Amino acid sequence: MVPISWYLALSITFFIIGIVGVVIRRNVIVVFLSVELILNAVNINLIAFSYYLSSITGQIFTIFIITVAAAEAALGLALVIVVYHNKGTINVDEISLMRW
């Protein structure tokens, strides 16, 4: 049996990589992928603690998070396509939707 500390270490690694990706990168696609990585880190934690505590609650929350992440990815990519079509770039620094 794998100890829970390994799952937590994997989750922390994914979470840190996701945070670094959101803070450092300027490409919108990479920022979305980093947010997905953060959500997967949370899912790993929920599943690990769900198994450790012999409860199904964490698994139910994980299914909801996966559903929300799929909707976020579809909506986010649709917005990226619209912004690229209108502005010609997907660089976060160059996109300002409040200015015309």
C-alpha cells in the first residue's frame, strides 16, 4: 500500500507547477493548462483522503471538479478563439478587453 504522504507530495508538486505556470507564463493556453493542473492536484488530495478516511465524499467532489474543469476548458478555449480572432494575439500582457 502506498502511504498517503506520497500522494500529498505528488499533489504539492502538481500544485506548485500549476501556480508557477499561472504566475510566470503569459500565453493564455498555458495559463489554462496550469489551472487544470491545479485542479488535478486538488483531485489527487480529495481521492487520497477519501481512501484514507474510507469515505466516498471526496470521490463525489472529484467528479464535480472534473465536470467543472471540462466546462471551464470548453468555455475558456472558446473565449481564447474569440479574443484571438478580434485582437490577433493570445498573450496575456497584450490583451486588455476594457480598452478599445
